[in-house]
Amino acid sequence: MNTDIENLFKDKVIGHPAGLFVLFFTEMWERFSYYGMRALLVMFFTASLLDGGWGWPREHAFAIFGTYTSLVYLSTLLGGYMADKKIGYRWAVVIGALLMTLGHACMALETSFFIYLGLALLVFGSGFFKPNMTSIISEMYEGKEEKKDGAYTIFYMGVNAGAFLGILLCGYLGEKVGWSWGFGVAGIFMFFGLLQFWFAQGIFGKIGLKPENQIEELEEVAENTSDKLNPFTRTQLAIILIAAILGLSWILNDPVSKISEGEYNLFDFNLFGIAGTNIVILTALILFIVLLVIRIPKYSKITRDRMLAVVFFAFITIFFWAIFEQAPGSLTIFARDYTQRVLTGDTALTFKIVNSLMTIIPLGIITWVLWLLFKKTFSRFALSNIILSLSFVIIWAIAIWMLYSEFVKDIAEVPASWFGVLNSLFIITFAPLFSKWWESKYNPNANMKYAIGMILLGIGMACVAIGASDIPVGAKTASVSMIWLILVYFFHTMGELCVSPVALSYVSKLVPGRMIAMMFGIWYLAVAIGMKLAGVFGESSEAIAQSEGLSYFFWLLTGIAVGLGLLSALLYPVIKKLMHGVR
């Protein structure tokens, strides 16, 4: 019996250990900072110099944004390895939070050097932080499997609460007051999250500390699962190393070469008339496929088949995120430049009331949870509680000031970043309904969940394509109704609820326990590729808008999403067979 786990379950908040809510608020502030900054990044780069931005072409902003978000997910491989093998989950969280705090502080200075340094610190900070919060939860609930689903649901609400508040408040400050304010506030609350975690970590006992040397049990696991080990050979490790170097080089070189307009290149060579950058990424992709072809056939039939199913889902996942992540990129630009966001009369008043309720109700619920945590932990972790309460006092002050500032105006100008909050709002609202669906007899299989998710993604893009249909080819501004963007975020969120929460669950079910780390690595690689592809899609939107019109770009994304959704549905018999009974 793990006494640390038993002690954790003595002090409960809403039926769960108080320690879960320490993680809840730490994660909430991290998501606040990440999504708050992310909502501003592309707008900051593309805003005119008179508006305090850098005046970049949109293509350059999309290129660096795609690289940044891609590296955030790739860095989780490093952070996860360091936590598992060297420093433990808790130290990884602390290091990650500190790096992100410094990253936001650098970005608030707004000079070229500090913006790039800030992005680099945020990448490594996210890598240390992101994978290890959930690892602590997994360790906390060891032997309490029946409570895990509820724990992750609560934690997921913290994720979305942070994203909601970050986009809402940092977005408002960045657009209305100044970019430095948006970037800086994101860093301040990341620092609050770090402090409250640091001073409350005693609640976890030894959970999440530096791992101790353990006896290797892989041979026993392989014997018990009637599966054979397939260790990486030197040749395979060399292929991984070469593919990783080439892939990273391309991801880093892409924005550098575009922003400098070809003056600077990390890689600059040609072969058989093919551009050097294309050679680099194509070679990396081919090497990765070769590695899969070499390794997968060496496993037992069931393991091999299930790995092929994971590869299929990973392929669909790449395009899901490539389209979904247009939200902080091309969709935010669409909101800023092509959407009618100035409201008057009764419409303005209605928006102000809705926006106030959207702000105050979630804040009130989270503050109530905070009060419940205080009652259980204040006597032992007073300093952590005081820091957390101070952060909420500041949040309430910013929120009330924001709402008051808008109410005294005759009109309402909706910030372009505001639409991003709809995703988190819809998730918080509809996640319980989807959870009930998955638990019912009508629970669809994995293929159908992906098919439904991709088709809903396509419907969302079709909405904005219809809304953009009257925008002339090459137009830089327009006044499209807000309803089309609201529909986009509604359908995209429904699609996300079909794909995102269940994706890693299927990976854990389909592969043996000893291979989960490797397959999660492949999964995060797929997400990283999707993030970079989102930037590539965003870049292409500019050329397509100039030649065919912006609506045509969104119809293309609609076709990709719906096509992959139908493919997933049609391949159901094949994938079902490959999954060997796993649902």
C-alpha cells in the first residue's frame, strides 16, 4: 500500500484529493499564460508599426507560429525523458514553469532579441511542464482506477478554464491596451502558478520525486504478454537521429529563410533541381517511414496490427490539428480583418451582457472551488493559498475593469481574439454530454469517432467558407457577420470532443505497456507535424486569397476534413480487424 496515496485521499475536495486541485490551479495558470500569449502572437507580428506591431506579412507570421507550436509538442519528448529518467515529475513542472515565466517576461519587452528568446524559453518550458502534470495525476491515482476518469475530467476543466480566461483577458489587454500588457500578464500568472505549486508540493509526499533505480522488467513483461522484444539496433537509432536532425533543421530554417527573404538559411543546397529545404523534409519523412517498415513487421501479429491502427489514427490526427489550429492563425486574421466586430444599439448591449455572464459565472465557479481547497489545505499550506488567493484578486480586478470599460461605451467592439474563448466555453458546456454518449450503448467505435470529428471539422470550415463567399478576390478587409465564426468554433469544438480526449486513450489500449512511451512519442510527433502544417496552410491562404479568393481556401480545408472523415468511416472493417477487439 502506498501511504502517500492513502494520505492524499484523506483530505477531499468534491470527492477527490486536495492535491488534485493544486494541480488543477497550476495547470490553469499555465494554460492561461500559453493560450493568452498564443492568441496575440500572429496579430502582434502582423499589426502595423503604428499599432505597435512588427508589420510583418501574414505569411511570415504563420511560418514562425507553425514552427513555435510544432516545437512545443516536440519538446515534450525531451521533458518527458528528463522527468522519467533524471529529475522526476515535480522538478520538471517547476523547471518548466520557471522557463515559461522567463519566456513571457522576455516577450513583454517586445524587442527582436527578447521576442525570439522568449519563444525559445516557452518551447522548452512547455516541454518540461506539459507531459508531467498528467504523469503526477496518474501516479496519484495508482490503485484508484475507478476515480481516474473523474480526476482527468476535473483536470481537463482546469485546462479549459485557463485557456478561456487567458484568451479573454490577455487578448483584451493586448489588443486594447498594448501588446506588452498581454504578454506580461500571461507571465505574471504563470509565476503565480509556479509559486502556489512550489509551496504546496508537500501535499504529494514522495509522489513525483526523482525516480529511483528500478529492476528492469521488460523481459518478464514480454514473456507474460507472449510478445517478443524488439530493441532498437544501432542502424535504427542512426536513422532516428538523422531524421530528427533533418526534421528539426527544416522546422527551424523555414521561418528563418522566409522572414529574411532568403538572405539567411540554416540549410541551403539543391539536388536534381529540387529546392534544398524540400529535400531536407522529404528525406526526414522517408527515413521515418522506412523505420516503421523495418520495425513493425518484427512484432507479433496482434501487436503489429494494433500498431498499424495507431499509425492510421496518427495520420488522421495530423490533418485534424492542421485544420483545427487555424483558430489562432488564419481564423484570427479573418476575425480581425474580415469580420464586422463593431456593434451598436441593442446588439451591443446584448453582447456586453453575454460577455459579462461568460466572464463572471466561470470565475465565480472557480473561486468557489478555490474556497473549498482553502478549507482543506490552508492550515498546512497557508503561503500557497495566500499566493493563489492574491492571483484571483488580481484576476477579478482585471475582469471587472474590462467589463466596466466596455459598458460605459455606446458601442461594443469585439476583440478579434475573443472568438477563441468560444472553444473553451463550448468544451466546458458540452464535454459532460459527450462523456455520457461515450458511456452509453450508442458509443461509436474509434473509426466513427474520428469520422464524425473530421466531418464536423469540415462543416465548421464550410461555415466560414460560406461567410467569406462575397469577399472579392485579393481583398484585405471585409465586414462578414460574426455568426459564421461563432458557428466555426461550435462545430470545431464538437469535432475536438470526438477526437482529442479519446486519442491518447486508444494509444494506451492498443499497444503493450512497455511500448506506451514510444508510441506516445510517435503520437506527439504526429501532433507536432499537424501544428507545423497548420502554419503551412495559413501561409498558403494568402496566395490562394490573391488568386482564387479567401472562400476557396476554406473550401479546400473543408474538402480535406470531410474526405478524411469519409475515409475513416469506409476503413472501419479494416481498422476493426487490426484492433483485435479493442474498442
